[in-house]
Amino acid sequence: MSEEVIRLARMVREPGGRLNLIREYIQTFVLRSLHEAEAFHILSFVGGTALRFFHGLPRFSEDLDFSLESPVGYKPKIWLDKLKRDLTFAGFEATVTWNDRRPVHTAWIRISQILHEVGLAPIQEQKIAIKLEIDSNPPAGAVTRTTVVQRHFMFVLRHHNLQSLMAGKVHALWTRPFLKGRDWYDLIWYCSKEPRTEPNMELLRNALAQTAPKLVSEASAWQQALSIKIKKSGFAGLREDIEPFLERPQDAAIMSSDIIVGLLTSGE
């Protein structure tokens, strides 16, 4: 399978697009391995990559994020041992590490040689890294779906529905102490959909209760809160953050404080 992704990547002329293709292929490989390990009996797929896979978000993502829906049967080290075997059998030079010392458990999958093989790195030892995060104490209230994935491979995943994914995004935008262009791009995508998408308010309130309890009573005013935040913060650097991850990098030009505020206030 390593030969397959190398073949596909070499067909992409632009280096950024080549890197995004390789990363997404490996992400899909990881998800299929977790599916085979029956991890999605107790995990739900969340975050930007889930939004891309299930709802067509036109940007790539670096990480794989999950919510632990039940601690019964939680065996991440066994799952990751299987993943390492699967990667090795498929011809990848991979290392897999694990850290569960914090509530958000983290794995790193690092693969060498492949970037060199497709002309993206001068030495074989340079690695592409995929971070896998599992929230071991997620807020209650998410609505999940089970969907067949057909992207390089075919398998089944449990994931948060669109409204629950949006609640997670609104929570991140509201409480994150710094700004990420990817977050604000996703917000534009959500707010410009027809029919308009609204966040799962139960999940948003429960998430705020965990991280910013003083904001729970203001949850229904999330549009105003995000409008104020982007007005105060400005937009410096946000287009540069998102551009490398877009299917069409030129689409970063649509991002501005005025566009975001207009979309938010039109939904009040």
C-alpha cells in the first residue's frame, strides 16, 4: 500500500497538494485499522477531519480527533499495536507512541521515507506525523451517526452528527486562547450552508461547563460572542494559516472579519 500512495502522490504537481494527499491517505489507513479493531464501538470520530470525510469540508486536516463514548472496552494500546503491525505489513516505516497522562490521550504516528520518495524531503529520515487525540472525558449531549466511508478503502465509522460537530467548533472558537485560521474558515463554511446549520446547544453548554462555566448562561448568544472576538482580534495571519490546507488555496481570500461578522449576525 505504500507504493499506492507514492504513485498517487507523484501524480500531483503542486507540493502542498502532494503532502495533503499523503497525509489524508495515512489518516484513512489509521481509521480503517481502528475500525477493524472495533474501536468505534466506543469511540466517535470528531473534529475537522470528520467534517471533511462526512460533510465535504473543502479543506484538509492534520489530526484525527475522537470522543470516548464509553470506557468499557477501551484498549488504545492494543489498537495502536495493531496499527503499527498494519502499517509495517503495508510497507510503511512507522513508529507509534502513546501518552495517556492527561484527559486528552494522545498518539503520534510518524512515517519516514515516504516524503523523500515523492520529492518532498531531502533525506529518507524526515517523517510525516499524524496526531491522534482521544478525549477521555467528553461533555455529554452529542448525537452520533454510523456511516460507511469510501475513501481509498471502505469501512464504517461512528461519528458526531453535523450539529454536534458544530458545537465542538463553536466551543473551540469561543474558549481557545489564540486564533486559528482553520477554525474561522470552518465557521464560515457552517454559517454559509443552506439550510443554515445550528450547533447542538446541549453539547455546547456541557462543553462550556467543563472549560468555562461562567459562559454557560451565555451559550445561546454564541454568535454575538464570536463576532466580538473576531472584531477585537483582527485577522492577521489567519489566511496564511488556512491556505496550505485548502483544496483551492485561493479560497483563503474569502476570509475576513466583515464576512464572518455578517454571517454571524444574519443568523441571530
